[in-house]
Amino acid sequence: MGFLEDALWYDRIKCVMIAYDSDVDPMQIAVIDSGYDPDESRLNGEASNNIRDTIDFTDGDRDVSDGDNSHGTTITDLIARAFGDVDNIDPDGMYDDPKIFCILKAGEGLDIYRKYVRQAIEWCIENDVEVVNMSFGFLTWYGGVFKSCPGWWCNLFRQGVESGVTWVAITHNDESKKGVRYPAASYFTVSVGAYSHIEGGYAYRADYSNYGYVYYVKYERGRRIPTCPYCYGAAGSGEFHPYCYDAGDIIDVGARGTSNAAPLVTAAIAVGVYSAPGEPTSQGWVPGYGNILDAIWSCHTYEVLPEESSKRGDVIDATVLWSHFAN
């Protein structure tokens, strides 16, 4: 498979995709990153036949294959790999149309630019995207420690979750125990950390994977200074991140990082939550952001050690998520 020896997501997610027919409309999964070029793929261009839409916000056109696209290509192919190669799914199965990926280019290589990210986020809201993968992060400093939420796009993230979008973001790779990068710092994103291995029934946090308490309100000399009023209104003064973990060391990719973990979580949420059978809610098949968080926090398969690095849903599993909503 190419994943960590103990990471079972590929077979488990594929099992859900093939075994259950829930008559779900074709969903859209957006990847905000550095574009896509199958020739730069480390995973055989597995998503190349599943591209639904492409936009290059850096050049204002639809060619997302110019320049260095290796990072975004790998991320998108990892989602496709987790689905079990979407193009080969039984046509009578869950999706009639396997073209589900929207490639939104906001930079090149590892350089992602905030102004283009904002445009991509707005596009996702306007085009009713279900899940958005954001394997990038920006340092935000406050009081000498990058652990506060600047709220750059939290109003948009909130608008998105209210209309059924789930935003997935990486905590990043600074070896920090005192906070995570933005946008993973936002209450309205599912923040993802990386584990390095599984041993004795526990997953162990990768040493590079950031975690910690994120402050939405800071007090100085008794005076309250809001750093993100949107997250403060939703979560209070602050909260712990990440919300969940997944595998960060993947053999086929030949790289280590939280960027690899987010696509697996994106696929798990897309399959496990949005594809759950039953009566549609008031938001269609979208169960609501609060329910998504509750499911993630209650449907984990491995606890992450050390204990201080995970206080939420630990390692999540698509089949467990699916069963949670199926019941």
C-alpha cells in the first residue's frame, strides 16, 4: 500500500466506498495547494482522472500544472489513494460520477500565499464544496509565541460550516508544543496532527507535529484583547488543537509531515460522514459541523501518546465514522 505498516485507512475507506450504496450526489472535495500535475506525482497520478474543476488563482486561469506542483499533486493523490482509486469504483456504487476533486492553486512548491488562499476559500463557499483540504499553515505571533488565532478568514470558515463545508487544516511541522499554525488554529477548521508509528495499541505523535492550546482571547493587565472574535464567540477564550491525528510518514511519498496526514482525514470525513445513509438533515446530507466534531472526538481507533499531545479524537477511522452516523 505504501502507508505506514500499521495505517489501515486505504483498505478501510475502500471497504466503505464499495460496500455501501447511499445514493449520495457526487460531492466536491477541494484541495487548496500548489496545483496538480500527474507528471510530478509520487503516487502515479492516481487522482488525474478524477479532477472536476481547476483554477489557478495566482495567474487567473485554469492551468494548475505550471511551475512546481509536486506538493499539491501529492496531497490530491493521497486523497484518491485513501478512496481506493476513485476511478475504479463500481459504477453502481456510491458515486455515479468519480470526478470529485477541485484543484485550487494558491502558490507553487511550498510557497502558498494568503491573498490567493482567501480567493480559494471564497470560491469553495460559492460553489458548495463539501470538504476542503488545506495542507499548509502560516505562522502567527502574539506575545512572542505563535499560539493565537488571527482570524484572517474565520468569518469565511464560519460562513462555510454554516452552509455545510468542512475545512481540514494541518497543525504544521515546527516541533511546537505551544500552539499550531493558522488556519488550523481556527475553531471552524478540523485541525490535523501527524503520528509516526503505532505500538502496543497506541499511536505516537510524530516529533515534528505541532500541538497546544490556541488562544482566542488574551488578557493583559486585566484587559481582554480579542484575537479572533469569531472563534471566541464559538469556543470561548481558547481550545486545544489538534482535533485528530493521522499517519504522517508515508513510504510511497518519501516524506514526513502533517501535510500527509490531512488528506487521509479529508478522505475519512468525506466517506465516513457525508456518505452516511439515513434521512437527509435540514442541510441535505451534511450532518452539521457540531455533529462532525462530536463524531471525530468519539470515533477514534487509537489513542495518541504522549497524552498531553491529544485531548480530542485521537486517530479517526472512516468506517467508525460511517457507522456512527449510520446508527
